[in-house]
Amino acid sequence: MIKKKIIALILAGGQGSRLKLLTKNVAKPAVAFGGKYRIIDFVLSNCSNSGIDTVGVLTQYKPQQLNLHIGIGAPWDLDRVHGGVQMLPPYQTEVGADWYKGTANAVFQNLKFCDEYDPDYILILSGDHIYKMDYSKMLEYHIEKDADATIAVIKVPIEEASRFGIMNTDENDRIVEFEEKPKNPKSDLASMGIYIFNYPKLKKYLIEDAKDPKSDYDFGKNIIPKMLNDNNKLFAYTFKDYWKDVGTIESLWEANMDLINQDIKTTLLDPSWPIYSQIMSRPPQFVGKNAQIENAIISEGCVINGQVSNSVIFPGVRIDENARVMNSIIMSDCVIGRNVIIDKAILSSNVTVKPNTVVGNSKDIALIDENVTIESNYIG
């Protein structure tokens, strides 16, 4: 046994059906993002930059691409003999096998992994959020408050609060009530799905929860309410920087556009908090003499001879002469023909758009499946 002060578990097993075609073949955390990343790179980089060197990734839905991407964890400095990153799918035991029934059950099924490190604290994370956060500061706060559990929260517009789990707190930020998507919210403090627990206490509640046939086996619906009912000390840790749950096509498009929004502070270029990833080597991008690029991310291996504005272009994309790409996300190895107009679209990888074609209408997001050829106008 190698003693660790804190370990992290990343919940990365969801299908993410609201991302539609993008999660047809991969789990949501493995969806491509921001030019050359995958969504899970942000939480893995947060762990690495926060000094957390033992991470379990709980997978379930179509994990192959996620497994290949993370590998042994080298890009995040998580390729370690004692700790590092481990993929944790459901597995069979002497009494049978079972899928993860909920967020709490997923952690319960991996208590043996946790026990190997005898942690004082355990950090529970979601693998499908875009943000930069120093978890070590949250742990300091947790210890200072002598908390049993600390929940990261972010202020949301009160008119949108009914979409979230809402934490109602007293003047000392101690949580006095948790409401799951309340019709009439009493506060604007929304749970971010980021928790720090005292591990021995959490283990006790997870074991009890697993024995309850009426439970949803969920942190928000079961574990947190039970801990509150037992008068445990739960505190809210307010996060004041950028955070985005990319659970829908609209939010994924918005988060990519936020990367090129000069008014939003989050940036991939912050040297003090790098976002690491498994990067494929590509040649430098080529920009032709008649190309026009404005407010865009252009990745390695691209050949740009047309016009690109307010867009995120992934590696290996070719945009031919007189083509115009606006307000769009073009994933790897797409080919955009001459005189094509693309406005507010998400093109999955390996899409070919034939010349003189229009995709999108600047209003609704046009979503194109991977490996297809578009030969006539597609509005979406």
C-alpha cells in the first residue's frame, strides 16, 4: 500500500446522448474540442497542474477511444509506478458483474482501487466540463473548514437556476439544504459536480447506499442529502472563473466559440496552467496568398486558401479557394471545396464538402456526421 493524501476519480462513462452524432462511437469525454484536444484533457490537466498524481478514470460507454487517448498518462505526467492514471471499467467478480448504476455506485464499485492508496481525501470529478481549476486550493479550503464534504459551486443567473442542483448556504458557506433542479430556487449557487470528501466517511455512506434497493445510487440524489440529514459538515466552495458543461450540441459549440472570444478570460495559451493532450505530429499549417483568416484557431497540418472567421479548425483540414467558413467547428481532416459557404456548423472528422455547396444558415447549428460527403446544400 502506498499512502496518498488525496486521489481523484473522474466519472467518464456517460453516453452523452444529447451530443447526438458526436457520441455515436465515443464517450462524451473523448469528444474532440478546441482544435486539438479532447474534453477530458481539461480535467486531467487540472489534476496534473494541481499536484494530484493518482487518478482513476471510470469508463463504461464505448471506452476504446478514451483508453487509446489516455494511454499510460504520459502527456499529463501521470505515467507513474505508484499512482498515475488507471482506467476503471465495470468488471466481473466472484458474485457476478454489473454496470455502474449511478455516480455513487460507480465509485462504490471501485473502493478497492481507492483502498490501495488509503487516502485521507477523495476528489470526485466529471470528465465532460471545460474549465481550469486548482484543486489544491479547494482542498486547503476543505481542511480549513474541517468539512466532511466540500462541493464546488458556481453562481448562475437565478432564472436558470432551476436547471441545476442548487446549494443553499448560511453566512459561513455551510450547506444547509440541497435542491435538485428546484422550480423555485432559493439561491444561485449551482453544483459543478466537483466534490471533495473525507474518504473514510464517504466509504461508509457508499456501502450503506449500495445496500438500499430504493436508491438511485447518485451523489446528488442520495449521498449528499443523506449526509446533510445526518448533520455532517458540508461546505460550498465558490468558483469564480470560466466553467462550461458541454453536454449539448449548443453548449459544445458555445464553448469552442468562447476560446476565440477576447472578452472571456479562459485561454489555451496560459503558460501557468497548460492544457496537455495526446498530440499527433503534423506538419505546420499553410496559409495561401489569397487566404483571409480572422479571429480563428488554425491547427497543425491545415491548408487554408479560402476565408475563415470566428471558427475553430482542427488538424489536417483543407479549405480551398473562395470557400468561406464562418462561426463553425471543422474537425480533423475535412476537405472544404471551392466556393463553399459554411456558416454555424459542426463538421465531424473526414467530411468532404463538394464545391459550390452551402452548409448551415447562421441560425441553427448544422451538425454533420463523420466520413460523409456533402454534394448539395445542407441547412440542418
